[in-house]
Amino acid sequence: VDEHLSEVEPLYLEARRLLGPAGTFVIVGIHPSFLMTVGMPTHFDGPGGEPVAIETYLHLPGEHLAAATAAGLVARELHEGLVDDRLIARKPSWETHRGVPFSYAWVWSSP
């Protein structure tokens, strides 16, 4: 849920601290291209029926890379998922977003 963090630096610093000298950290999230193209619905109803909005922030890959590198992590893998037949079968209204990057999984490790 990095899109709900105002900054990603503390996330990577804490991941690095927890990894110790040899560990792996995987972050999976909504691709920033999807957020820029489609947006992010963040309005929900609270327990009393009042509207609640969750703040959403855009973190580009370069911001993740800079924060992770500064924390002492090394990028090992990056995978990006697109809106494809599988997603459209579950959400037919997403047909208009076919081919848009939807998700990412980034693998980081201690040096």
C-alpha cells in the first residue's frame, strides 16, 4: 500500500533494518502508471455511514529506487503486470485500460 504513504524512504529504511546482513524484501503494489491513467478510488463509508477518504500519493519507480538505494538495498528483480484478458474477465469495465501497467513486484536484498 505504498500509494497511501506520503514518503517511501521510511519504508525502505525499516525494511533494510529488518533484513539484517542477508535478507530479501519484496514490495508489491499498484503501478504508478495505473494511478496516473485510471486513478485510485479511495472513498469508503465509515462505521456510521460517513464518507471517508484515504489519501493517495504517487511514487514513481525512480523514487523507489532512490529510497531503496539510500537505505542500502540492491534491486534484484522487477516485474510489471498489465491489464490483460485475465483482469478484464474479472472486471469487464477495465477493457478500456487494456495494456496499461496495473501492478508491480520489486525484489530488493541486502548487499
